[in-house]
Amino acid sequence: MNLSLENKRALVCGSTQGIGFAIAQELALLGASCILLARNEDALKKAITHLDEGLGQRHDYIVADLANAPDLHAKIEAHLHKGPVHILVNNSGGPAPGAIIDAKPAAFLAAFEQHIIRSQELTQALVPGMKKEGYGRIINIVSTSVRIPIANLGVSNTIRGATASWAKTMANELGKFQITVNNILPGLTRTQRLESLIANTAKRKNEPVEKIEQDMQEEIPLGHFADPLEIAAVAAFLASPAASYVNGTSIPVDGGKTGSI
């Protein structure tokens, strides 16, 4: 099975912590040169030192905020002069929790801008290079709410579903260029996002954080939260030549928790 990513370049969004950072680590281990994208330059400098360079990889980073489209576009275009990007990982923090009936229209607009519009623009910027190279992998980190809505994540459920539909449409259009588009649907993963959701749930239910954690893990057939590297392993496979015929899919990586076939 060919998992080698030597001579491939990957742009990984939200890559200084959590799932994004874990994905960058795994891609680098397979030989990819990674471009980390996040807002905090100090965190980027630290993260890049933890990426493998044993196969001659040359890693880099971009300091950018997905909310600042003009600055992001300029920096991406400047970076593309260094060479094509073969792998794009769209990964961004989710909207704040809350009931959908209480959500303001502005919350939906902001989430749509961050998750759909930015993914669209990054894809448009990188696809020409992927076409020339005859190799492209677009991997979106979404949520199991694509399959089953999650309670108290009204805005997130809405936007995640839209992301999955966007990705499937893009996969249908780009497949003929040997560019695949797939979604990973992470389950409950030990990240700052999960800690925030647990704290919010504990406050809403007026129960200890420890009880909320225990209750959540008991709903997972494997009995524990995912490590970010367990999500990253699937992303690394999808980025590799071995996944050349996997296209337009949404893959739950959730320990079996999602209650659908």
C-alpha cells in the first residue's frame, strides 16, 4: 500500500493544536512538506518544530485569520509562488454551542463565511496547481452532526450539513482531474473544543464536569474519547496515493458512537 507523501506539499488550517496539529504531524511522517496556517505566530513557530524532517521535508507557516479574507488571499497567493499545494486540509473551530431557536442570524452568517466561503476560496486557489500536478486531496474536518444533529449545537449542525453538501458537489466536479474531496467526521476528541463543550453542558445541567465526561464516554462503544492522532491517521490515509479511489465520502471516526449505518 502506497502511503508515501514524499514531494507533496500540504496546507493544514488550524494546525497549532488539536486535530489540525495532529494531522500535520502525520502528514509530515509520511513525507509531506507542511504549511501550517493559524492566527498565532508564536504557536506556529512552536508547532513547526515538532514536524518530522527525516525525508527532506521543508515545513513553513502562514500567519492568517480566516475571518480576514483579503489578507488570507494575499498570503496564499504569495505562498503558491513557492510551488503547488497537493493537499488541503480545511479545519476550523466550530460555532459556539446553543439552541438553534436562540441563534441570531449573524451567527449563521459568520459560520457560513468561516466554514463554507473560506473553504471555497482556498479550494479555488489551490485546484489549478493540483490539476497541473495530476494529484489533489481536499480533506474537510467536519462533525458527526452531518449524520445526526447534536443537541445544543444548532448553528454548528446547520453549517456542518452545508459543508458536507458543498464537499460532495465539489468531489463530483473535481474527480476527473484526479482530485478527491472527502470529509472526516470526528467523534468526541480530546481537544480544547471538547473541553469547552463539556464545561458548557455541565453549567447548563448544573452537574460536575466529571459526571458529564463519564456519561459522554459511556455512550461510545469503545468507551473513551479519541486522541487527535486517531483522527489524523484517517486524514493521512485520505491524503495518500492509497486512497486514490475514495471520493465524495463522509467518514465517521467516532469509536462507533454515531447511531446510523
